[in-house]
Amino acid sequence: MRILIATALLACSTLAAAQPSFHQRRAFSTDTAMVHDPVMAYDHGLYYMMSTGHGIQLMTSPDRKTWTMVPHGVITDIPAWTHDSVPEFKRHIWAPDLLRWHGKWWLTYSCSSFAKNTSAIGLMCADTLSADTHWEDRGAVVCSQRLRDNWNAIDSNIIIDENDQPWMTWGSFWGGIQLARLDSTLHLAQPRQQKVIAARFSPALQSEPGVNAIEAPFIFRHGGYYYLFVSFDFCCRGMESTYRVAVGRSKQVDGPYLDATGKDLAKGGGTVVFEGDKKEFEAAGHSAAYHFGDTDLFICHGYAIDKGGASILVQRRIVWTEDGWPTLVEE
């Protein structure tokens, strides 16, 4: 038996060594995009979708139907400071966010390790957007440390208000969702002066992060309101996932964000707008929203039942009710 096991291990090692390296993978196209934490942008006739992955996964599409996987990560050279700030981080980058502002493309991303809040949100910029864009490192926007901070520096989203003032929201579990004003370089205008805009239970430091079970904030402006989308409960468990998306809105970007019943998201509120239907998706979450052409689009990842809980792209058109709340319909 030991000889058989050793032979099998040797065969597996030989097969692994023969596989193409990460940078040698070939592009391929698909109508079922396997993604986690997707965000999108549109430029010169092409949709760009970034998501969690080694160096950040990138896919492109002319129509949001057929997607072509770019065979290399968006960030090919991981900045050295990320390993200093988050020693357990390697190259698996979480939850990117993509923004066009003041003539440049801006990219934020998360460096972390699962179920820990020693994390960092990094920033990069570029003049153009393409599959071969070279992103310039702009350092860390914010970092969190275990036992020092009761929040987690992951899942960033930047929103530009009506006065061209940038803000960033981020966070998960622990002390809930944070919001802070940024300066003209898209770094914190006043370090460590953020406020909590959404939380499930208590914003106090918790030894078990699941107590607060909220993450993935995204703010979308529409009709005089800012809409804050957040994800409740647990991701990343395949068919055991319990993710769902809730929303609240505010006239001011810094809140308070109230749900459809008037309850403050910072005090446990949140109107569920999308969740698993137990037919197509077991659960769904980590959303984003965009205005593309004449369409307001909601995206997230869903744990597909017919694929054993694999995470795939979900796209829904946003239809606004008479009183200004988002409802989601299939395109």
C-alpha cells in the first residue's frame, strides 16, 4: 500500500510539473463566467470584469454574454509592501474595485487571509484600460491589524459624490462596514477617522468574526439617493453558502442609510434585494451596480446548484419602483 501511495504521489507531482505555469495559460471563451466578487467597467466597446484570483482575474466581453478569460493576472508584480503589511498574503487577491476618475483608471484590491482581520487595501492606477494594462502601484489606502482594529480592511468600493469628492467604503464582519473621505490621491483624507454605516449586531471587537456577518459594500447613486448594497451571512462554502444582498439608501453619501422600513443599516437594518432561490442559486452575494447605456445593472456571484455550488456571474437589470427602491429582473 505504501508503494502504491508513493507511486501515485510521484505521478501527481510529475503531472503538476508538466502543467503550464500561471503566465502560460491560454485564453478561452465561455458563456458561463466562473467568478467571485465581480466588478465591471466599460471602455471603447468592451466590458472588463475583474474578480478575486491570483493577481486578480480578468475577463472581457463585447456584449456581457460571451466572456474571454485573460490568461494572466491583472497585477503581475505584487508590490512588496503587501507582504510586509499582511505576512500571510501571497498572490491571491480579493475583491477588486475599478473606477474611472480625473482621466485615469483606479484599481483598489484586498490583501488578506481567510477569517483574519490583518488586511490591507491597495491602490493602483493606469492611463488606459486593456488586457495588457500596466498598473502603477500607489501603495496602501488603509490597513487593519488583529487586536488593534475592530474592522477589516477588505472589500473596498470608491464612490464619487455630487461635489466630485471621493469616498471609500470597506469592511466585513468585526465592526461592520466603514466609510471614509479620501483626498485627491485617493488615500484617506483623515486616517482612522472613518465611521460605521452598516452593521449586523454589535460594532464592538469580537473574537469570532461571524457575529457581525456583513461585508462587500457597494454604493450606487440614483435619483437623488445613494444606495448602499451589502452582503449578509456567509460566502465561500459552495452549497453551504448563505450569502444574500441587502440595501439601504441615504440622501447623503455618509448616511444614515435606511432600509425600506426606515431602520438604520448601522443598527441592523437592511432590505434583502437578492438571495438564493434554491432552484438556480443556493445563495448569492458580493454585488456591484452600474449604469451602462440606458441600463442600470446589478451583478454579483451566485452559488449555482446545477454546478454543485460553483460560483458564477449573476446579472440582473435594476427596475426602480415608484418610491425609488431597486427591484431586480432577468435581462
